[in-house]
Amino acid sequence: MIRNRWSEADAAAAIAHYGAQGIGEDLALRTYSARLLGADPELVLHGGGNTSVKTTVTGLLGETIPVLCVKGSGWDLATIEPPGHPAVRLEPLRALRALAALSDEDMVAAQRQNLIDPVAPNPSVEALLHAFLPHTFVDHTHAIALLALADQPDGAAVCREVYGDRVVLVPYVMPGFALALAAAAAYEEAEARARAAGVELEGMVLLQHGLFSFGATARQSYGRMIALVRQAEERIHQAHSAKPQSQPAPVPEPADGAAVLLPVLRGALGRAAEAEGAPARWLLALRGTPLALSVVNDPRLADWARRGVATPDHVIRTKAFPLVLPADPGAAQIEQALAAYIERYKDCFSRQNARAGGVKKPLDPLPRLVAIPGLGLVGIGKSAADAAVVADVAEAWAQTLLAAEAVGRFAPVNEADTFDMEYWSLEQAKLGKGSEKPLARQVVLVTGGAGAIGAATARAFAAQGAVVVVLDLDPVAAVATAEAIAAGGGDGALGIGCDLTDPSAVRQAFAAACAHFGGLDIVVSNAGAAWTGAIADLPDADLRASFELNLFAHQAVAQAAVAAFRAQGFGGQLLFNVSKQALNPGPGFGAYGIAKAALLALMRQYALEGGCEGIRANGINADRIRSGLLDDAMIRQRSAARGVSEATYMGGNLLGQEVRAADVADAFVALARMERTTGALLTVDGGNVAAMVR
């Protein structure tokens, strides 16, 4: 059951905190309660919902101006701050109710013209609905429990049974000016009815859309939202108790599991995307939770998938319906199902665009959500964050659907209304159209990823837009490195502990990476270590240990990478940290240099054999990098032995400059972006004649 999390102490702290910034009590409490709503996924998901407060501001001439502070575009209720509720002059907004019609463009212009701060974000598309209501505080959510009641064929009757005359009921109208007018008219009729019944209006149900609550104070409006949602939950609980719930027969997980199936799906998506003029690379997010499995394993899945989204706002994330695959699908079945989905989407667009006057331009017809029996729900996005959002929305859809089916029948908005929402310019604007970074949509795995060079390389790829998988022998360090990258603004990062000298552990780590992001695009095989000693006196165990890590581990990594690349079917990149020892061996480093020379040959062999599949293999020839191989103690020892300063020793190259781990990282990124280069060895050593390739 949802719970009321209002705290008078926290509310007072918010007033004090924002008051120190010059923010008034009304807006401080509006911010506090909006964040309470946004923090609860049962109420709001990823930018959904909107909130407002009617208050006053002081103008330049000292005049008092009534304003509506309403959620602005681009803000998320979970993290909203006072600027996220831009102030709009209230009276001009209310005056718009006299109009019979108002285009979207004119509505947006009118709202922007009345902003107190002209550079503030666009007010919510439902700002006029907030303005037309008389209450000081207004809250709007897409509460899952409420949608289970409102998405019924007889939703009005169900909601009236639950709430009586305490709520306004508004039949589905697309958001915007028309909805604001309809809601205002319905409110006035309901208010008269409530007054006659001796009750007070507490909220408004937008059938097949969401729930509003309102009140004189932030606490009252928030409390009413929680109470109304709780009543919906109680109704669902009663339905579950009264109606025997059949459990679908368990469907076994696909034989190869997510690690193999998702790359195949990702590859099929990529080829379909290219055929439709869309980017080939997509990120995937699997949800194999009991909730997701209860839907995808149900024999009614095909029917449910055709019903539609829980609330029209979700269509921009998931499209109108998911792609449904058979249990344990093969590559051919995935291709066929995807082709059928695209054809169905195009047919729908043609039908609905004709109804709309033929003025819409088609969006890409690719699915954003896939339902796979035995596996779960898979979100698809241009980034890891987007894919995760889709997966979250998908689970909300599943929860709404099951609750609605317990109450009666899940019956969301129809095809035409869903189309209008998907192709509404104001809704599409929420997704943004910013340019992508050069390596966006790419999954990069780095071994030795917690070390100096590995961590710098992971950060460099993340800075170019890639999602990164950090493999390291130390699992704690791997996770910490990934978390630091994510905290620094990286799209996505995963840390995995892995002993690279154990081929089965390597395969498991790659399987985890593919299951997490859907596949792989670039693998930086970086990990290594040096065994020292004169080659004539070197124990066999040391030479074999060096080869295990500095050659055979790279082979295990490359084999696992190629398997993932082949499953996807659109190539990939292998990048090896070869080291100058392969070209310019040093005394006492035979065990290391000989293994690295073999690694150079391995890189060239992969370039030779992988080119026909679009698999590129290149290497870095680096020298004197502060890292685990050349730590501070060794630098002191070597510089002292040569009678020079540490700075002179580290800068002992043609440029006279120390080469940093970041320089190696930049070289790996440069190679990754050289799309017509394979079999190359790029030198990063400041200039060492003896180690030059030619």
C-alpha cells in the first residue's frame, strides 16, 4: 500500500533551506511535496506528472502579480528545484478560457509570453488545466492503482463506485487546451453536485489518463493524492481476493539465456534500423522480475500486447505496443517477428495519418519494448538510461495491466488517441533532439579497468558517449571505477570482477555484460603484468605465468568478444595494449616482452581473420606510463640507477615529456574511431626510436 510520507519536520526544513535562497514558503512547500510525489514510482515515472501552486510575486514596479508556478518542461518531479516551477501570470491564462479553440502553437506562445522570467523553461502542456482550477495547490500523477480503475471499459462507473461524489470524472481528451476546457467544465458541474451531497471535491480522474488532487495547502493536496490512490489499491485488493487468480504455467528461460539472445536481438534491431534510415546501434535493458515474467509467460500475452499503453503519456517511451517474440526464439524467428512489427506499425501510421489529414511525418517504426516468454521485458533505447526508462515504464504497464485484469478488463485508449499522442509535437519535444556524442550507443568493455590505464580508458570512452563495462581482478575496484564513471555523467557503467586467466570466468563476465546492455561493440584488452629476470635463468613457471596473463588471457577475451560480435552480426573492434616490449625488448623483461610479441602477432591474426566479418583489431604501443607495471617505487629505482631525476627519466623520449595514462586512453579512443583501420599498432611513447614500428 502506498503511504503518506509527509513530514512536518522535513517541510519546515525545506522552508528554511529554500528561504535562505530567497524562495517563498508557497514555492518551497510546492517543491517539497512535488519531490515526495516524484520519488514514488507508484505515482510518477521519469518526468511524468505535473504540479503547481498559485501564489504571488513582486514586479519591477513593486506591484503584486498573481502567478501560477507550474512544472516546467525538462524537469523531473523526483529532483525538481524551485526553478522547475516557472511563474506564469495567472490572470492572462485564465482569460484564455473564453476562447472556443486554441492551437498548440498559440497555447505555448501565450504561456511563454506570460512567463515572469523570459528564459524559464516552457510551462507544462497542462498548465491551463492547473490555471482553470480554483485551488492553490494542484497535483497530477499517473498512479498505477488509479489507472487500473480508469483503464476499464466502464471506468467511469468503477471510479464513481470507489470515490462517490468526491472526485470529478473527465472522459478521455488529449492533453492541451481542449482538455483544460473539458476539465474546467466537468469540475464546475461536479462541484455543484458535491455541494448538494454535502461533500468536498478532493480530486479529478482523467479516465484512461491519470489523477489530479488539489487543496488549499501543499499537505492537503498531497494527502488527498495519497488517500485517493490508497482507495484504488483497496479496490484492487478486493478484486484479487474475490477473483481466483490463475498462475500461468512456467515458461523455461531460453536455452542460451539473455547473454546470447539479447545480442541476436540487438543485431536484428540494428539491421532493421539501417533499412529504415535509423541508427544501427541500440542499448537494451532486461527486466526478468517476477512481475515481468507473470505477464510475458501468460498465454494471454499476445492479446494484452495489442491493448495499448497504461496512460497515453507512455507512448513516447514504449510506442503503442511491444514486440512479442516466441519462447526461446531463433535468429530467423526474431527477424520475422521484427519485420511483422514494422509492417504493422507502418500500416497503423498510414491509417491514422490519413485520418489526421496526411500531415504527419513517420517516426522510425522500430519497437521500443520487447516481450519474451521465459526471459522478461526488454527496454530499447538510444542510451542505457533511455533503455532503463523504457524498462521501468514497461513494468508499470505490466503492473497496471494485471491489476486492471483483476478488476475487470484492461482497456486503455484506442489506436487513434494513442497515435495522436505519439505524434503530438509537444509530447515529442519532451524527448529532446540533441546531437549525440561520437561513440553514443556503443558498449565498450575494458579489462584491467580499475588500473591507471584501464580506468583512464574507461573514462575516455564514457566521455565520448559510450557505455562501459569495467573488468578487473579486484571486484570492489571494478565496481568503484564504474560507479565513479556513472556519477561523473557517464551514460552507463558496469563493474565486474574477473580473473582473466580463467577462460570460464571470462565467458561469464562477457555474458553478464551482454545481458546487462544487450551486446558489445568495442573490447579493450588492456590487463597485463610484468615478470622480471634474465631469460637464461628464468624459471619456467614465471614464463608460463606471463604467457597466461599477457597472451592467453587476451586470447580468452578476444574469443568471448568475437562470439558476441558474431551474435550481433555487425562487426566489432578489438583493441590490445601491446606495449613497446614487443618491439624493443629490455634486459630482464624477457618473460614480459616475449609474451607481448606473441600478443602483437595475435592482434594481427585477428585483423587478418576478422576483417571479412567487419571485426577490426588494432593495438597500442605504449611506454613508461605510471601504472601498476611502472609504479612510483620502480620509477625511483630506475631513475636513481641511471643517475637522473624522476622527471628526466619519465620524460626520456624525443619530446622530453612524460606520457600519461590519459594519453594512452585517448589513443585507444582514436583507434576505435578510425573505421577503416585494422591491423595497426599506434605508438604512444613520446618518441622512442628503438621502439618505432618501422
